[in-house]
Amino acid sequence: MEEDAWVPTCGVEYRDMSLDKSVLSSWADSHPAETAFLEAYSIPTAQVNRLLAFYEDESDGDMELTAMEYLANDDSWKSWVPADVAAKVSGAL
């Protein structure tokens, strides 16, 4: 075996992370659209990891380009917003 060869010394596993969201009841009551978005928003760890890799490796740290990559190539976000908003965003891409 080569001296420089990497040998794992332990198992590694990245489980889905929890994304807890909370707001004051008074804010939620006065911001129903935003509250609905927060309740619907969920993104799997694997997708977050793909976006982080894109951000680092392909967009050179450009957040807007990374957001556009996500919006253009994953439809899951459309369930977080009203249909008219999803149509406007899709049209702008």
C-alpha cells in the first residue's frame, strides 16, 4: 500500500438535518402568506449539499447564480408558493 493512500479510520454518515422554523403568533397572524411559505418550505440535505457544491465549485461563490440554478432545475419550490408566484418566477428564469 502506498504511504500517501488515504485509509478511512471511522464510518461517516450525514443524515437529513432538521430545519426548525418559528415566529411569534402575532407575526404569523399578520403575515399569512409568509407563514404559509415557512410552513411549506422544506429542502432535503442532499439538495443543500448539491447547492453548496455548485456555489463553491461552479458559481465561484455567486449566491444569485446558485439560487437561479436551484429555481431552474428543481421544481420542489413551486409547492411553497402560490401558483401565480411560481409562474412569475419560472417566467423570469
